[in-house]
Amino acid sequence: MKPIVTFLMSSAATAYGGSETYILNVAKNLVDNFNIKLIVGRGNFNEDFIRLVNNAPVHFLSVPFISRSSKFSAILRKTRLYKKINDYDFEALTAIASINKIRRFTSDSNILEVQYPTESLIFPFINSNIKKIIHFHGPWLPLPYTYTRSIINRYAHAFITCSKWSKEILEQKFNLENVKVIYNGVDTNFFKPDISHDLRIQHNYNNKLPRFGTVGRLGKSKGTDLLFKVASEMEGIAEFFAVGPCEEDLFQEISKSKISNFHLLGALPNNELPAFYNFIDCFVLPSLFEAFGITLIEAMSCGKPVIASDTGGISEIIDHENDGLLIKAGDFNALKEAIIRIIDDRDMGLYLGKSARQKVIENFTIERTYEELKNFYFNVLK
């Protein structure tokens, strides 16, 4: 009988993002070796989640979390309390209100893995025979977990993170032991160079100009405001496209501006992302901090040159001027200069794109991620 692995991620069914994409892909591809269950929040389920549960033998429980996209979360973000407990924490903490449902749902599980540290506060209430894992998608620990980790970690059997950089901080700063690094991976047969992909853009743009794009939760932490500023100085030179949910303040700034070459496309389901990557000429990730950057390897797998901030675990992905360009995080001039380099030197862009795909094939395939996860889970069960 296959072991049962249950993943808890409150936003997995209702939001788009790198972590959400990761967990849905993991669930889909581990079903050959494990029985998979998901615990998610309530709300409007996204297309990726609906496609998963309709096409894979995955069971799920939806419990009444306070969604990060709720009106309550919008109010919270405007208060002083938000600096200590953010909307992700409230979303996770409300899991405790549904602990009886969760306990019944996980009663036959062998492993319970949470994807956000605050979610681990349910560990003391879960059957002691279940192996419990905290998956850190970065080393930034929320206060509810930080204050309670000496207690919670007694119930945790293992820890996973997505980069060596993140592992080093977790072990040195927070005294965690034996943190396992498992890099995120992508399906290189899905994310691949393909000029036949058709992406319908409703915005007016100059199709004769180079196209630069970014994907993620659009806001200051992702450097989207910096990219918008660059775009404002490059009208008539390049077109810029941004995919993902946008922070309200930045959305209002962009909407009210008269800048014609920066286009907000909203969130796209995972199956439409290859078309977007093939639509643009270069991918840009100017984040102020980034533990890994799954969108980065998606674009690289599509054979695109990439520009990214040299922060966090990104240098574990990109070798500067060999398979991408690294810039100092938050440096407007460096970002603009890198974009101009891509525009002026087309041969360099082609070389970087070809090298980028090869880098992903050799180091960041989804098959490699699943194999490492499978072995890790079986070792935990031993």
C-alpha cells in the first residue's frame, strides 16, 4: 500500500504564485508513489487547482481560512498590526479553528507537510504517529512561528528549503538542524521554446519593439515598481508586460499614469505561461529578495535570456553572462543598462537563452525534484 502524504497550503487552490505552482505540480507528479491529499482554503478555486483535482487521484479538504484576498486582509494591510502579523499568518492561523476536520482528514496519513511556517502551529494537535515536515520557501520566518518555534519544532520530524542560501540562514540564524535542500524544478517538455504558442494580448502595443516580461506577485518586493520606472524612460524603445496579481498601490499608480508601454496582464493559469514566455524576448526578475525564483527557471527553460537581481538563491541558478545577467537588487541604473544590453546585442541574448535552457535541463528539471522528494519522504518514514 502506498504511503499517504498530505500537504497543507491554505492558498494553493485560490492564488497564483511560485509556491502554489510548486505544490500543485508536486501533488500531480507524486501520485505514482504516494496517495496525495491537499488541505486548502476556501474561495474561488483557480484553474490550476481545478485541473489537478479533475485529472489526478488527489483528495482535498477545503476549510474556512481567512483568505489573503478577503476584505478582512485588505483592511489588515492598512493597520499597524500588519507589521507583526500579516494576512498570510491570519490565513494560516484560522486552520486551528478547523482542527477537528483536519485531524479526521489526516488520520490515515503517514506524512503531513506544511508550506508556510505559521501553518505548523497545528502540529501539536495532530496524531503523533504522523511524520510532520515544514517546507520553508525562504528563510523569512513569520512572528507567530518565530515566537513558538522552540515548541513547534519538537513536533517536526524534518525541514525542507529551496536553496543553499536559505538553508544557511535557517541553520545559522534560527538554529534549525539538518535542513534538506531540494531545488524547485520545471517540466522542460512543457516549458520549452515554441514559436507556435499563441498569446492573445488585449492591450495595444508596438509589436516591432523588443518585449520584456515579468511574472509574480507584482509589487515593490518583486521590484515591479522599479521595472515600471525603467519602462517610463523607454517608451518607443521597448514594451513591458507583467503577469500576476498586483499590489493595490502600484496598480493605482500604473493605472493613473500615461505610460503606454507597461502592460498589466493579470494572473495567468500555469498552462498559459509557456505562451507568455515565448511571447516575450527577455524575462526580468528585479526582486529585492528571492529565495529561489521558480518563474526564472520557467523562462530559462523556454530558452529566454533572463535578467535577475543578485539576491538570495538566484546566484545558485544564474551564472552571470553565461546563462543570464545578474544585477544589484534595487539598482535602477543597473536594471536599465542590462535591458539595453539585451536590446543592443541580439547575439548575446540568443546565447544566454540557449545556455539558460541547457542549465535548466542539467540542474532544475521537475523529474530531479520529484526523485529527491520521493527519496526524502521514504527516508523520513524509516
